[in-house]
Amino acid sequence: MTAPRRLNLRGLRCPLPVLRAKKVLKSLPPGAEIEVLATDPQAPRDFVAFSETTGHVLVSSTEADGVFRLVLRRAAD
């Protein structure tokens, strides 16, 4: 599997990180992953809700020094 595509969404506030990630996921094949870097404190919760409603998989969610790193896998069509 190739490395996830990285989206640097630091500094953006809700709902922009989710909307930008959604757009990129739509352009990728099923099973592809993206890595989102975000500083919005709501990002982890927003991406959990996004995954639950879209079927995409939130592979991991970590935080270091105020930056959230979220890895998402595109759902099968």
C-alpha cells in the first residue's frame, strides 16, 4: 500500500477540514488513505462523525503539540 496523501489543514476551522478531506477522498480509489493535519480542537470529533455518516474508516487519530493527525481510508463504492 502506498503512503497516505497528506492534507495540511492546520489553521482551518470547522467545517473546512472535513469538507476538504471529503473532496480529496472522493477523487481517490476505494481503500486509499489520506492523512489530515489539523489544529481545530473539534477536528477529532468532526472526523468521527464524518466517518460514521459516510462509511469511510477513521484509521487513527493522534495529537502532538496541538496538531491532530487523522488517517482516513476511503470506503468502497
